[in-house]
Amino acid sequence: MIFGSFFVALFADMMISLALGASSVLAIIYSRAIPMIVVPQRIAASLDSVSLLAIPLFILAGMVMSEAGIGEKIVEAVNTLVRHIRGGLAHVNILASLVFGGISASSVADTAAIGGIMIPSMQRRGYPTDFSVAVTAASSPLSAIVPPSTLMIIYSSLTGASVASLFLAGFIPGVIFAGAECVAAYVISKRCGYGTIEKRASPREIATAFFRCLPALLMPVIIIGGMLGGIFTVTEAGAVAVVYGLIVSVLIYHTMTWKRLVRCFAETARLTGAIGLVMGIAGLFAWIIASQQVPQAIVRTMLSIAKSPWFFLLLVNILFLFVGMFINAGTAMVILVPLLYPVAQALGIDLVHFGIITVVNFGIGAVTPPVGTCLLTACSTAGITVDKSIRAVTPFMLAMVIALLIITYWPGGVMFLPRLMAAR
């Protein structure tokens, strides 16, 4: 009843949160054994987590840094490193997302901020619009992979995995992901003759450009360092990020105004409300599934089919990539992670490694039609329809899947930094 009604509601184009709520209520009515008071109780319990308070704080910090014009400074700095390479602006786009991802904590915010700068710049330099959109959208999942990441915080609240370890584990996968996309951009640009090769920047130019955005680049360092040093929790780290972002935007860059600050709070409230509504109702949905012992049945079934952790992870990747095409990342995680992480534990897969695989999968889902929010945002910025960008984004999808497979089957690389810090 619960799964059937949920998919019927989805195909009827109902909002995800309403589809989850309606299917949950129908299942309760059908069971006749669960009192209706469970609905508000489970929604409230799902949101009663101190660590979840970090989500609006990190979103607000990212909004503040975005309004401060950090994106432009990051683009200028990265451009000095790669402008002499074929397809230089495509590489700038990807690497700027890698850096900005450690500040914004939001893939959509990254797409809007970097895309608003890079897509017009690439168009002026002769890059096709569909290629510019494809590069911008394909690099946006880096904001989910590179810390701080709201998806990592959600995953931690669902599994109990350490947020600090997840943040540390995201660095190397982020570099792998960006590297795969840079290779794809270079091959396409060279084959099609995109972009002009500019003069290599001098060391002084590079140093000057990075010095200008150094205050912004210090934010991830402060967050990770403070958490690892035991100075503050993940929620306190979010508050520190907000205060630091305000200091940088007001006292250093002098770009923050009252009007912009109000806009930051309004957008943060809108995004937090959407995330909170989905997580609360999805928590009710997950509780009903757990009460019917569905997770235990899935664990038994998966263990009978996938006796090898490698085969299990292959099945997980296929499932997550498929689900990510239709359901947004936060909702999909709340529904699927509680069902699958016990299987991962039973097969000896580290929860942090499994978390990174999960985040990368659903990051890719943000680019994949028909629901790919980052692709829709990039297309909207460029003023083109999604169907015109599909062909251009396909090679980058292939690069992302290759990066996903490396991250999946190279746990030593993913877990290198968390284990290094644990050893110390």
C-alpha cells in the first residue's frame, strides 16, 4: 500500500513531500493498527536533531559568501592556473565549482553562482551554449562531495557516521570527480576547437589572484580544523561559518548590504523549509517501513543475492543512479539509506565510504533529467531548454560514472584522510 500509493502519487506529478505524506497516511489507515497520532509524533521526532540545525546555518553561510561576490574572485584566481590549456574556461568552470563547493554547501547555489558568471563568459569566447551549460551542470555535484555538504549532514543523521570523517573523506573523491570532468572537457575542446589558448599567467599574477580570495578559501579550513580539533561540533561549525562569512563580506570585501542580507535570510528560510518538510515526512515514511520490518527483509534478500561487497555496491550504484533521476537527493537518502546501510555494515563496508558513494550518486542525480535540478538551473541561466543540452552533457555523464566507479572500488583512497587523522 505504501509503496504503491507513493509511486502513483509521483506519476500524478504530486510534490514529493505530499506524495510521501499521502502514502504514509493511507498505509496507516489500511493497517488499522497504527494510531493517527503517530503522524505528527514521527514528523517532529525526525526533525528533533541538533546536527540537522547545521543545514540552515551552512546554507546561510553559503548565501552570504555568494552575495559577497566570492564566485567572481574564485573564477579569476582559477583562470590564472589553466587559461593556457585548451578549453581553459571549461576547466575554470569545473575547478571554480570544486573550490566554491567548499564554501556554498549547495549544488544548486553553486550552479547559480558559477553559472551566472561562467556561462556568459564562455559564450563571449565562442563556446557553444549547450557545451557551456553542460560543463556548468556537470561540475555542480562537487558542492555535494566537497565539504561542507548538507547531504553529508543528512547522511550522518540517518546512520550515526561521523560528520568530520565524512567531510575529510570528501576531499579526494572531489579531486577525482573534478579530474575526470577536466579530462572530458579537454578532449571535447581539442576535438571541436573550443576556446583560445591564452598566455600562461606569471607566478605573481597567480599569487595576487589567490590572495584576493584567500579569506573565502579559509572557511573550509576553519570548519574542518575546528571540528577535528574538538573546538566545536558540526552545528557550531555552521554558526562559525555564518559569522565568518559576515565578517569577510562586510569588513574585507565591503559587498554586503542590508538588502542583500535580507535576501540571504529569505532564501535560506525557503530552502530550509523545503528540506525540513521533506525530511520530516520522509521520516514518517521510513518509520512505517521499519515498523513492518522491511529493512530486515531487504537485508536478508540483499545478503542472499549479493554475497560480495563489490557486487552489492554495484547494485547500490545502479539503484541510486536510477532513483536520482526522479527524486531529489535529500528525499532519496531519507528513504533508501535506512534500508541499505545495515546491509553495507553486514558486508563489512565502512559507513563513511558508503556515505561518500551515496552522496556522489545523488550528486550525479542532480544533473540527470528529468528532475536534475542543477541541469535545469544551468539551462535557465543560459536561456535554453533541457533537450538542447542533453547531447552536450552526455560525455560528462560518462566521466562522472567513471569517477563514481573509482570512488566505489578504491576505498583506500576515499578513507585515506579519515584514517590518517584517526591515527594521529
